Amino acid sequence: MPTKAQIRQTVVQWYRSNARPLPWRAAGVTAWGVLVSEIMAQQTPVARVEGPWKQWLQRWPSPQDLAEADTAEVLRAWGSLGYPRRALRLQAAARQLAEDGNEVPEDEAYLLGLPGIGRYTAAAVMAFAFRRRSVVLDTNIRRVLARLDGGHESVPSAETAAERRRAIAWLPASDADSAEWSQAVMEFGALMCTSRSPLCQDCPVRQWCRWFADGQPRSAGPKRRAQAWKGTDRQCRGRIMGALRVNETVAPTDIAWTDQKQLERCVLSLIKDGLAQRDGQRLRIGSGPPADP
């Protein structure tokens, strides 16, 4: 059995030959650009993020630029990325960064104190923006390590302490090696060791994978069900936000939705979240007083 270092090197070599040319991985991208990419890619496929990310950085290349932006325009620019509260949190983080020097600092504890920044995002910025040793642990990395080292097909819905200990055990000692490993193993999980259709026959580390050696056993317990969309409050809220992004104001009665009680409930929830506001009998995107007529 090879050492962890040898397996890591195999995955890193695979990454160097197969990594997607994502724009936030390019030389010269600022830590702010990396942070924006991480927020946008939360619960959103990477393919949908590339265009909006480029436009966002052209429009708001620094935290100060976003901090001073009109919130309604920020929500419109977020477009169909989903979960628009992320845009509000990103702007709130930008305001804090603007107050503290207009730079994303090389300080994981500080990053964790920003609105909307959790343990994964703070670690990812440290690794991918600053090339620092940090425990980056997303679903892709958790799944690769669970199969390779644990012999399990899938991982629990929430990260466990045992998974974190395993990730630390696999992390190289140096900053540069650690950052590259985190990026490589994450990409490996996204492209090779995927959740539903892993490419085991093409996998460069399959001969050392416990899950493959055990015959790829199915995980015990109930399978995760695909999250429903049609007819849900999420779809209804999305319908309302879609209308607000392309119209100055919208009457709720003009939004095509059959369940009027659900529609009003979703309108109230958007107002509560700061994503919409009342303007007489109509709605306007964002929070705060309506714009001058």
C-alpha cells in the first residue's frame, strides 16, 4: 500500500492535467474574486457561476464597490444563481471589509466573523487565495476521502468530527502542498469520484480505494431524495424574484401562481428577508424606502 503522500501526488498529477480552466483559478485573481466565487458556488453548479462571476467582478472589483452599490441592483445582478439572500450577505461582508481596509485579509478567524462566511468558505479562501494550509472540507472532498480511506459510498448530510479528523490526517504539512491538494481532491470529487456515476474504471487511485476494493457497496440507510421544486415555496419565491428583477414594480396579483395564499406567504417571506419591499399595492426589489418617482 502506498503512503498518503504517494496517493496525494497521484491525485495532484491528475488535477494538473484535468482541472477545468475556471476563471477564478487564473493568475492574478484577487482574494476578493476568490471569495465572490465561493459564495456564488454555494449550492449552485459551477457552470452557472462563471458568467455572473465575470460580470460581477467587472462591475464591483473591490469590496468598497459592492458596499456602495444599490441593493436592488445587487439583487438584479445576482440573477438566477438562486438563494438570493447570499447576495445580501455578500454585500454585508463587503461593507465590513470596506470599513476594515477594503481588502480580504489573510486571517481565517477574521473571515469567519464576516456575514455569511462559514468554516468551509473561510478555509477555501485561505487555501485558494492565499495558498495557506487550511482544512477545506466540502461535499466532494468528504466523499472522496470516505470512499478512498473509509470504504463508504456516501457521506452524512452534515460533516462529522471523524470526517474532519480524516481530512486533517490527509492534509500535507506545507502551505503550498496543502492548498494544491485541497484544490485537486475537490476537483477529483467533482469530475471523477462523483456522487451518482463515479468513473471508477478511469480512476488513477482505484487500486488503493477501499470502497472499490470492497466491491463498491451501497451505503446503508435511506438514500437522499432529490429536493422537490415544482409547487414549492422556493419555486414561488423564485417566480416573484424573477418578476422583480425585470420590472421596476410588480403587483402580486400579476404574478402567475395558482395558490394565492402561498403567493402571499412567499411575498411576506421575501419582505422579511430584505429581498423585496412594499410600494403601495405593489412590490419593489430590495429593502428600504422606494425610489423617487
